[in-house]
Amino acid sequence: MTSTALPIAARAPRGLRSVAWIGIALGLVGLWIALPPISVRSWVWSFVLCLIAIMLGIGVLIRGERRFGSFAIASGVLGFGVGYLATLSGLGKLETVVVWSALIASTLRFATPLIFAAIGGVFSERSGVTNIGLEGMMLIGAFFGILGADKLGTWWLGLLTAIVAGGLTALLHAVLSIQLRADQIIGGTAINFLALGLTGYLYVDIYGAQGTPNDIPGIPSVHIGFLDRFSFLDVVLGDLNLMIWVALILIPLSWIFLFKTPLGLRIRAVGEHPRAADTVGLSVYRIRYSAVVLSGMLAACGGAYLSIGFLDSFNENMTAGRGFIALAAVIFGNWRPFGAAAACVLFGFSSALAQRLPEYSGSAAVLFQALPYVLTLIAVAGVVGRSIPPAAVGRPYRKS
Amino acid sequence: MSDLDQPPAGAPQDPSGLGPGVRQSMLERYDVAAKAGGLLAPVLTALLAFAVGGLVVIITTGKNPLATYRAIFEGAGFNWLLPWVQGTERQAAAFNMQQTLIITTTLVLTGLAVAFAFRCGLFNIGGQGQYITGAIFAVWIGSSFEGLNPFIHVVFAAAAGALCGALWAGIAGILKATVGAHEVISTIMLNWIAIWIGAFLFGVGGPLQNDRQEFVPVSNDIVEGAKLPVFWGDPVFQGLHIGFFVAIAGLVIYWLILSRTTLGYGVKAVGFNPEAARYGGINVPRNYFLAMAISGAFAGVAGAIDILGWQFRLGTDTVQQATIAFVGIAVALLGRNTAIGVALAALLFGGLLTGTATRNLDPEVFQPELASNLTLLIQGLVVLFVGADVIVLWLMSRMRRKRPA
Amino acid sequence: MTEAAPTVLEMTHITKRFAGIVANDDISFDLRQGEVHALLGENGAGKSTLMNILYGLYHPDEGEIKIAGKQVQLGSPSAAIDAGVGMVHQHFMLIPVMTVAENIVLGHEPRHADLFLDIGEANERVREISDRFGLTVDPKARIQDITVGQQQRVEILKALHRNADILVLDEPTAVLTPQEAGELFGIVRGLTEQGKSIIFISHKLNEVAEIADRITVLRRGKLIDTIPAAGATEESLATLMVGREVTLRVDKSPSNPTDTLLEVRDLHVFDDRGIEKVRGISLDIRAGEIVGLAGIDGNGQTELIDAMTGLRRAASGSVKVAGKDVTTATAYGHFEAGLGHIPEDRQRRGLVLEFSIAENIALHDYRRAPDSRFGWLFPARLLERGARLIKEYDVRGGGPQTRAGGLSGGNQQKVVLAREIDRNPQALIAAQPTRGLDVGAIEFVHRRLVEERDEGRAILLVSLELEEILSLSDRILVIYEGEIVGEFPPWATEEELGVAMTGGGRGEEAA
């Protein structure tokens, strides 16, 4: 009946979206031409193209099409940033950085932990529980994954340990936010602190100054032999970690689960209107508990991939805000598995770029480490208000 | 039947996707809890957190947690308050106490940075980024302008730090005010952006990196004139600087703004009920921005004071390990967002951090590296028990039943 | 009804206490097959509590429930559903973003391969039941796209899909137009003919007399009487329900309107979703009159009020308060120009519940002298004014420093009233000023509004209660789909208004 949102005079016309698409395309072209194989050697071209992209994006955004407007702005920022840096560095260096096949493979590597956590976030939020503790659950997964693999001797026991630990952490969040009706943001923050303290404490206690040993059994990669013949595909897909494939399969699976099964319908119902679900005899608490625990398990998988699939070591606070990026991906992806995964791939790409750039160019490249965070900020700013969250998310349910 | 947990049909949806956030539930509960328990609830919360932390100590190391806590107590210099501690022991205690108060100064300010936004219904977990940007500007100004009048130099550097923190937090405030982006996500992202900006500025080859030491990723030292005078203890051995009074002033300003100004009235009204505030003619977005900016100014000053008071330089590693602002969250929550509460909670955590610092804790009693993580754990537990205040309130009701009043 | 119909439900000696209150005090109630048994009572009489016990949401402290002769324990809604009880809640328990079929099968979903949701089968089932009972709805439509009347049918279908034999309808006509209510009565009769038994909760005397076979009256948690509907008059029922003779008319002298103080010209307003909810409304409200705006909920009243008070920007048109154009002014600008606004939801909007009474009274004026100067607030002056108004408006339950949230609804509304009127506004917009209040508080608010009219203020009264509109207004306007479709004198009948409220009067020039 009442309104807190700023008044929007009218629904955004369709045409705006096409304009935004042009902006997105221009930004990507600006990025593309500065990189091999084209490698335009003046930054002006990228600049002009990306400036137009950003201006189109802003124009579209203020006319009400926020989602695609922000895509166009992000594309412009990304395009010009990368383009400018590319023209600064030598051609030879550039060709070492931008090997598209390697870049795509690297994007998948960076996107995978995000995808696990984001899918987990989709489940939790769809059931009506805000999960800002994804970060902590990932960190728990990362530590217990490596601990389990080290002490129990196999990677899959390590992964299992991570899943159990992540599930237990999520259970704590569930008790806080469902049973005790604590503020879910505060509860999640507590989870993040606790995870940071607990993993740091145990890490120092168990591994001390030496750090995690080098001979920990890691999650194996899947070598696809017949791809040897296609050099591009071989680099991209030929030797990916098992967890990357699991993540890719998880996306459609979770979509089917959420939208094509009775249980998925119930999860969504509980997140939209818990009392309605209660009055038809569903247990709101049980469904929310399951969804939150599941989200913790998935986030822990993402963390375990980081420690025993990707880096083969553990550092304190090694998740570095990835849980929050995953949460942003959930919002950006409109609480849908495919949307969230697509956002993760975008963030993964920026991380992959940021990772590869500093090795070959000057000190300014360090700044590119901030790229995923800047993109997340733009994404969150641009998308909210146009995407519709589950109606009851963040609200504790009180049985009458 | 309670319809409170349900949005009425057609109610506006919170666009951020993270739910109603802290404003409805926490602020109401604080109000009730503060009246119900006064000091008792936060004290119980802290005791619970320390008890659980002690359990972790026993389980993992088998050591006596009480001995550990006692060592931390002495490491923090709290024994200086005991009149029977005399002689060299007293000198050491005084030194430790000074260190504790130096950290308390920072914690008061970062705590206020969280508390002020909280009163407007915003959860500012971006104190870290605001602290870093404040410190960056302070170190830049402090290491330039050699020969400037010391008073002007210090005020200039601190004000620049405050302004910078305010602007950094203001980004999140504007995003919240205009498009409704949830401040939790945006401030976390701003933290990481600030960290990488710091890494760039002070990294090897960066614009603010040291002139003389080419391969050390650290800034120039600030000039003598920009250092804060020490009023207790030895300036050479890091005595207590006058930034301590800035923290006290911060507490007074915080209280005055909230209880004696129209700005505070507006901020609180928005925090309790943004819809009623809007109906009352209060500009809600403007208050979101102002609350974030003022919060950021507190955190920015904290960063500046640390640079001008005792760190004197900023390096990439200090930037990355600047987690002091996160402790501010626990300080504000434990202090129930009141000025006095923040002061006491800051002292508690200041003591905890000093007492577990490597040089203060006897490794035979407890391994210092472990202890600093124990601090993190206790901090998390405090936030946990504040969030799950139901547990604390239940304990309180049990205690009341035993002693009928 | 046939005398031989078996009893399907027996609730005996039900008692339910909440902290300090006895919501149901030794109530016995029974229901026969194929009958409509009305449960009549004022707000807070205990009707909802009794039905929530039947639906397994509350557990009675004493008493027992028998369904079809067997004693049952209804520990949860699913137990009640299994026992054959279905409930249509006053606030629909429907999920707006899901389809009709998804809402109906939720919890009892058809599956294929035991694993997947069979949405085709769900649609088929819905179509089948809706044909059987004559309740047409499109199974594939989303709830948010269908009318309130259709949503109610979905609720009924939801219960029927779970094989309910006993249907509880909780104030089913509150959200319906008179015409939709008529259709509902047809549906109810159809259901009883097929052997379903209906409990019909209401506080509207006329419809109870029309639809029910028997009537049970509750008052303050106690059973007053169960009587056959045949022979019951509205007057006798009213006396049973309230416990005394009720006079609903407000004493007031004829109005004597003078200058126009609130003027709206061709206003167009969109809602948050970009739908045009106000489509060219013009109003002139003069000093010394109360203009009532009648209409079914959701026909643009909220958007109209928001635009007239600066809480929402109008797409076009103009608003003037006491001759001053405030179309683009902020909410504060409207208050400055001399507008008072009693908002429709005092808890969400009218008050900051955590603030004290004194602070709430200062909500508009805290930025001005004498409350503050140069941004510096003087709490003592706030308290002083608070104390004065508490006395003047007879606010009970606390002093100026009491939290507003701790007051009862009626006293909260008095605080809002005090704040708005004490500013001495030229014009006053009162939106649902008595919603959820008890009889005493309603009388207070009504009397006060008439007094303010006599003081020479221009008052716009927006209400969903026709009775309130009829008893207070000097002129009545009817809003339908964002347009004013008719103007009526205060002696118009409910039926005349009802026709206009459903668009029936459009095109004709009503007197």
C-alpha cells in the first residue's frame, strides 16, 4: 500500500535495452581490438569506443533500465581499463598475457568457487534466509578441506570433511536466524568472524609457522585425451579440475531442482510467503534449515576447491571476500542459478585478467586486483531495484 | 496472529535482496534490551564469549584458560589499576596500559563508525576501507609539507583523513540512498578496493613509495612536526599520544549529535522507521548519505590518528592487515551503540588486543600467534551472542527468577 | 435445513488464554453437515482465535474437538487438513509470483517419476475441481494478475483440493465489492448443496442474516448465544454482539462550506510498477466540509493520497493547499503549506514506535523554532508540548517520555491526531482514521473530525468503511479505477454507493 522506493514514472521502454546491448557490444569491441590478435597500438580507439559504451549505459540507466545500463557501463569500464593497459605494455608481453584459451581456462578456475557459493546462496535466499555468512562457510571449507585431505590421506575425504564442516557452520547460522530469529545480517557477520578466528586459530595450532605441507592430496584434474587434436579446446577444457566440471553440472541441476521438483516449489514458497506454506502443512523451519545447510555445504565445496583443488595450500583469510562477491552474483543473477553463474563467470574473468596482468606489466597492474570488486560494486548498484528478491528474504518467521 | 513477520499485501519490497537489514529487528531489540537489562546484558554477552573462547583453549591446547586470560590481563596493563602493583612491575604495567589505550583510541573511533551508521539502520562493515583511506591521506600529508606549523600540519592531516573516510563511506551511502544497494556488500567491496589502492600506492614503484628505500613497499615517514605529542610515557618508546583526547571528543560529539541535534533526530527516525520518517517530511536518502559519511569520518580519523600518533608510516602489509576496524563492529554491537558502551567495549577489546600481542604474552603461558586468533574468535562470539540476544535474555530471566526482585 | 443433518464438528468448552487475556472462555460450538454457521462478533471477540484452534495454529488450554464424531488432536495445520478442515484466511495465503495451480497443489504436488513436479497434471486437477464446484479460474494465471474475487476462489479451491469437508471463511467479504460478495454467496450455497459445511466469520450483520442457517455470537471471548438465522433481525443481532444499543450516526450540524482550501486538478499518478493508478482526478474541498472518498481498496486511493501529500510525484496535474501550488513540493513542503495528514497505517507510517510520545509529536516541526534553533534541539520544549497535548487529547497509558509503541492503538491514533491538528492545518487528509480501533476510540476520532470541520478546516476522509463515510461526510465522492465516478449526498444508500464503487455508475451523471 505504501511506497519507499523512489517513484518511477513509467516502465522502461523496450528500446532502451537494445541501446544498452549496443553499449555492451561497443565496450567489448574496445576490449577486443586492444588485445591480440588485433592489438591496436593506440589507446584512443578503445577509449572512444568505451566512452560511448559508458555514456550509452548511463543514458539507459537514468531512463530506468538499470540492469542492462549497468552491464553497458561495466563493459565500458572493463574494455577501457584492459585496453589502456594493453596498449601500454609491449606487444610480446601482451601476447603472453592474452592467450585466449588460457584466459578462458583461468576464468573457469576463478569462477568455480564463486559458482559453488553463489548456488548455495540462491538456495538459502530462495528459502528466505539471507546468507551473508557464505564467506565464512567458504573459509571453513577451505581449511577443513585441506585438513581432512592431509590427515585422512585422500582428497575425497578432505572434500567430505569440508562439506560436513560447512554444513555445521551453516547449521549454526540456521539456528541463529531461524530458531532464535536473530538479525540475519548480524548472524552472518558473526559466522564470518568466527570462521576467520577458528580457521586462523586451528591453522596456527596445527600447522604453525611452516604452513600447510606440500604433499597434500589435491582434487585431481580430468584429462580429456581426445581433445589433444584441437589445440584451443585442449587448453580450455582438456585439463580442468574435477570440481570445475562439478560446478558446471551443478548449474543446470540446481535449476531443475529449484523449478521442476516439488521440493524446489516448496523452497520457493517458503521464501515468498512462509505463512502460506505453513497453512498448507509445510514445515517452514525444516525447509529453511535444509536450504541453509545445503548452502553451507555448497559454499564449503567452493572453499575446498580453493584450497585443495586450485592453490594446494591454505592461508589465513584466503577467501578474500569471494563469499561476498558470490552473494552479489546471486543478486545480479536475479536469484536464479544460470543468472548467478553467469555473473560468477564475469567476476571470474576479471580475476583471471587481474591475475595474469601484473606478471607482465608495471606496478599499476596491481590496481587490477581491485577489478572484480569494482565490477561487483557496479553490478550491485546497477541491478538492485530492477530485480525482485524473494518476498520474505531476511525476515524471521514466527509460528503463531 | 502476528502479521508483523509478514509484509502486508503490496508492501514495498526491500530492493537490496538482503531483507530488511538491521533496522527493524535489531534497533527495536536494543531498545527493549537496554531497558530490560541495562549493563547486565552486555556484560553477560562478553562473559559468555570469553567462556566459550576459554573452552576452545582447553579443548585445543589443554591449557588453563584462566591462566591465559590472567596473562592477557597483565599483558594489557590492567594491573596498573591495582594499587599493590609496585616497582618495575608497575612501570611495565604503565607501559602496557599506554599501549592498551593507544589501541582503545582507535577502537573507540572505529566503533563509533559502526555505531553511528547503525543508529540510521545501516550496517557499516566498511570501517576497514574508510580507515585505510584516512590513513593514506594522513601519511601523504604528514610526510609532505615539511616545516609547516605543527598544529596546522596535524589538524590538516587529521581533517584530510576524516574527509577521505567520509567520502569513501559516502560512496556506499549514495548507492544506498539512490539505488538501494545494500551497504553490507558495497562497503565490503570498498574495503578490498581500498586495500588494493594501498598496495598500488606503497608498492614497489608506486607513487607514494619510499624515496630512500627503493625496494621496501612502504611510505615515507611523516615529518617530526606532524607527529602527535605524547602526554603519558616516553615518546621514544611509544607513549600515549594526545589522539586519546580525540577519541574522547569523538564520544562526546557522537552523543551530542544523536541526542541534541536535529541531525541526530533525523538519523534516528530513519533508523527506526524510514517510512514514518519519509511521511514526517524527513529526507531519507540524505540521512542515509549523511550517516554513512559521518561514520566514515570517524573511521577516517582513526586511520589518521594511528599514522600521526604511533605508526608514522604505512606499508602494503599494514594496509592488508588493518583489521582493527573490524573489531569496531564488535565494539559497537557490544556497546549497544551508546557512547559509554562503545568506550567500555573499546577498552575491553583494546586490552585483549594488547594483551595478546606477541611482545606482551609469555609464550610459555600461551602461544601469542594463537592468542591473536583467539581474539578474533572472541570477537566473533561477541557478535554472535549480540545477534542471538535471545540466549542472553533467557539467561537474564533465569537469573531474575532465582533472585526475585 | 433438514433437521436430520448429522453433526460434523463439535468444539466443546474451549478455553484459550494468552498472557493475561482470556481470548476464548469456555466456548462450545457445533456444525452440521450442509449448513452455513455464522460466527459473529466485533474485532477481538475471539472469533479468529477459535478458528485458529480449529485449524491447528493454536492449541486450546482446555476443551476438546470432535470431527465426524471422533475426538481429534489438531496439533498443526496439516493435522487439521487431514481431518478435513479447510480455511480461507482473511489475508489470503497465496504466493503472488506463482501460478494458480502451483498455489493450489503446494504441499500435495502431483509428480512424475516420483521426483519431478507434474505441472500439467496440476493444471488438469485444478480444472477438474473448479468445474465440479463451479469456480472458474485459469490455472496458469499468476496470482498477482488476477482479481481479488478470483484469488478468493483460488483459496477455496485450495481447501477443496485437500478434500476439505468443513470450510472456514474468515471475513470473506471484507475485500470484495458488493457484487463479488453476491457471487461468493452463490458459491457458498453451491458448496452446501454438495454436502460441504461452512463456518462463516463476519461482523457484518446484513450478510450474516442473508447467508447463514445458524448464528453464534461471541463477545469479549465469551459465547453469548447460538440462534437460528430465521427470525433474527439486524437490530437484535447488533444488541447481542455489542451488548448495548448502538448508534452509528454521528451528531453534527449541516455543513457550511466556504473557500476552497484543497484543490486537485487533473492529477495523474503511477505506482511503483509503472501502472497508472490515478487517472485524471480533480477535487475541490472547501473550508468547513468533510468530503468522503469511498471506494474498494486498491482503486488508486493510496496513490492519490501519496501524491497529494508529497510522498509520491504526480506525473501531471496540480495540487494546491490554501491557494499555494505544492505539486512538486516535498512532504515537508506540504506540511508547511498547511496540510495535515493522518496516514492510513499509523504503525508503519504515522509513528516512530521506538520514539517517545513527545518525539513523535515533533516529527514535522523538530527542525523549526521553538523545537530547535540552528540544528540544535531542545528536548525540554518537546517534552513540554508533549505533556500539553497528552492532556488535551486524553492520551492514556504514559507520559511524554513513554515509547509510542507501548500505547494501545486508540491512544497511538490520538497522538497522531494531536500532532496533525495542533499544527493548525488549513486542510486535513484523514486516511482510514479509525482502522482497527475500538468503539470508544472511534467515537473520539469521529467527534474530533467533526469539531475540526466546524473550526473551518477542509477535510478529506478516505475510508474503506461505507458506514464511516456515510456518517461523517457532507459530500461523498466515489473512486473507481483511478477516476472519480460519482458524487453523492450524505443521505445516499449503501447500495447506490456500491454500484458506483464497482464502476456501475460510470457515464451517468449522479446527483
